[in-house]
Amino acid sequence: MTDSKIKLTWNKGFLSNTYYIKSNDQTVGKYNDKSLSNTSYATFKNKNYKFKAKGFFSQTTDIIDLSNDNIIGEITHNSWFNKAKICLNGKIYNFKTDNFWNTKHSIYDYENSLIKYSNSYTSGEINSNTDNDVLILSGLCAINYYWQVLFIVFILLIVIL
């Protein structure tokens, strides 16, 4: 991991489950969430990963390197769905939602803010001070998880009201 300034963008269709990650308008990766599944797949700079929730409504997701099928990390969401702990290769990072509207997020370690995300439902920007590809993808995984929870809550409110 190096200290560097990386600016990425991502976009997806309104009903799409695939996030396309771009650097200077060139696709460098994608994150694909499988509908009604507890598994998502991601590719970044020709490396492949799987994000597998431990249960359908689980708050814990394993991060798996598909080159050797080893678990390299874990994302654990809190009960309020506004924070998560990301553990990668024994190091702990924190993910948090930075605003009420769920459009700004950040990942930080105990000393520094490492990655800032700003997004709408269909596009966003990633400003990173690290080139840790898995950490960048883990943030998208957490954001996607929170959007799914918000969608389910929204549907439940419509049904109840």
C-alpha cells in the first residue's frame, strides 16, 4: 500500500447490479452484485474477488481472493447500517456513512482518512489515498449493501402504509 492520490468514478444503470469502475474514462474494474444472492463478484486491475455474506440477512461478508480461493478479509456491518469494520490481512479499517442521505462515505484507519466516496444511486466518485484495490472494492460492497437495506426498508414502508 502506498500513499497516492487516486481518482476513480463508477456508474451503473438504474436497475443494473453491475458497477463499472473507471480511471480517466477507462474501465479498470467492476463490481457485480447477484440479485437475491449473498454473493458478489468484483474485478479490479485484472484481479478477481468474491464477496460472500455468511447468510442472507448477514451483517458479515467474507472477502475471497479468487486466484487461490483464500479468505483475505471480512466486512462486518453494524446494526444501524451506517458503519462497518473491514479487516484485510489482519489490519482493521473503518467504513462510515458521512451524511444522512447515504451519499457520502469514507474508509479510514486509526490515523488517516484513506478513501472518500460520493455517490448517487447510479454513479459516484472515489478519491483514494491508497492503492489497496481490495479496500476500494470493499467500500463499494458496503455502499451496495446499504443501498439494498434502504431499498428493503422503503418497500416495507410502502407495504405497511
